[in-house]
Amino acid sequence: MSVALHQAVPEFSAAAISSTLTGLDGEISLSSLRGKNLVLYFYPKDNTPGCTTESQDFRDAYAQFSQANTEIIGISRDSLKSHQNFKTQHNLPFILISDAQEELCSLFDVIKLKNMYGKEVRGIERSTFLLDTQGILRHLWRGVKVPGHVEEVLHAVQALAKA
């Protein structure tokens, strides 16, 4: 099952590194974030060039997202330990979810076959999803190119806040 535009996202919970930069363990659920818009951005791997740039761009715009009643959540298949290191190294103020079992990746249909050094491998297609305060999927971006992406998402969030 995949999430469709303008449909409610099914309840989920997942292992996460919280937005407070403390502790390795925690669990986040969709219902615990009701009342805020959510930006869920799926990225292939911690500490790789594109993923680091994208995460830093979200970090740098975090205050503007917060002003628009929006929480940012980064999601990859990396471990909580890897996420903690990534979060600390780049001072990321938002939640990172470890989806090692690919449950959220499957729900949002972001696992794709990619060509890496001539071999076909399964990996996360860089994608972003914007949910409103009621958990309804309002915007989605697939096959994201990092330059300018965060600004585009921020504009969508601000437009949603005015609606």
C-alpha cells in the first residue's frame, strides 16, 4: 500500500533520534505530531554528499519551518547510532527516523532499483512529503534534486499555512 495525495497517512511509529539532540532511543508516532504540519524527507544515507547538503539546508531553514507550525523529519535506513552521529556532527535540530526494516519506505513507496557502478541495487529515491496538521498528504516531491529543494518545500508549507 502506498500513500496517495490528499489522503490521510496511516498511523505509524518508528525508532527515532529526537529533536533535542539527546539520547539514542526514542519512538515517534504520527499521532504524537498531530496539530503540526510535517515534512518527511527520505534520503539514501547519512554523511553522503547530497544527503548532508539536503539535511543542512533543512537545518538552516528550520526556524522558518517552525514559524509555519511545521516539524521536519529525516528518514533513512541508517541505524540510530549512525543517525545520532550525523545529527551531532551537523547540528541537526529535527527528528531523524531509522527505517532499517523499510516499513515507512514501503508505505511511501521510495525504494527503487538504482544503478550503482554498473550494478543494480535497491535504494531510497530522494523524496519529500508534506502532511498537514491532520495527517493528510498535501504535497509530494519524488526524484528530488537537492539545490533549491528546501526553498520549494518551505514555499509549499507557507502556502498551506495561509490556506
